[in-house]
Amino acid sequence: MDYHPTMGLEIHVELKTNSKMFCSCKNDPDEKSPNLNICPICMGHPGTLPVINKEAVKKVIRTALALNCEIQKRTHFERKNYFYPDLPKGYQISQYSAPLSKNGYLEPSLKNEKVKVERIHLEEDTGKLIHPEKTDYSLIDFNRAGIPLMELVTEPDIHSSQEAREFVRELQLILRYLGVSDADMEKGEMRVEVNISLKSQKSKV
């Protein structure tokens, strides 16, 4: 039986800024010395208050304009609560109900119609788990915790792996041209999650 795929993408991009999203720690996830670029703010110590990185906001807006998005006049951040070893605060500062931008599109050269962008919002990244070989424990490096992370969500307008690859490639070129991110997938600077729905070619739904 032949199936027709429908796909939507969730893309996370590490932004190219000097400091982290809500503190003055250096934004350098490739730092070789673990837990060097950390402070009470990005580690979530009681009594600390975050301050927004203006450059990160500008880079998201720059990307949103390049993708024909509507910049929202009002936006705010929320706490996404969950527990995992690489999340020192026990919550992630993110956006959901009031993102920085929404309702955009990108028209890949391989596809003759637009891929709609539902939203582009800003959040902070988590730490990194390290699993040493031949051991029964894991280590955590928090150098990456708190660096600016842009999330882009598309509508389910993609119908093949070729179309998905073309969208990601063109977005990567745009991000590099704008100086928003190096977007190297090998380094985790650009991460793509694919949501896939399959239906029979004979289906009327």
C-alpha cells in the first residue's frame, strides 16, 4: 500500500551572540573546559533575576522579517517546567502564548508553493550530558545552559524528504547570510525535528 507523507518541522538554532540569553556569561558552547561559563543566573540560584539579551531578540526579528513573518507588538516569556539532569533551574525560560513573530513563509526552490512558518520564538538552551566510556555514570557540562536558542515551527506543508531537506538548506543559507548563526548541524548549532503523518493514497480524509 502506498502512503502519502505530511510533515512539519521544528527547528532549533543556537544564536551567535557574545553572551547568554539572560546573563552576561560568555556564549561559547564549544568551550573545552566544562562548567567554565556559568553563573548563579544561568544555574538558577534562588534570588537571581534574568535580563534579556537584546542582541538575541534582534537576531530573531531579523530572521522573522527575512521569512515574511508578522512581528508581534506584544510578547512575553514563560517558564516551561520539567525535570531533567541538564536543566539546572528545573524550568526553561521560553515563549508559547505570545511569540516574537508568527505567520510567515519560505518558498524553497524545489517546491512551487510556500511552506508556511507558524511561529518563531526565543528561549534558552539546556546543558549537555556527557557519557564517559566504560563507566556507569554521566557528567553534565553547563557551558551551553542558557545560551540563546531560536525555535522555528512550520505548518505541515512538506510532503517529501527532498522538500524537507531543501527547506532546511535554504533556511541555513539565510541564517548564515544574516549573521544570525553559523547553523552547523554537526556542532548542534541547528537541530531539526520532523513530525510525520502518513495516510493511504486511497484515503479521502
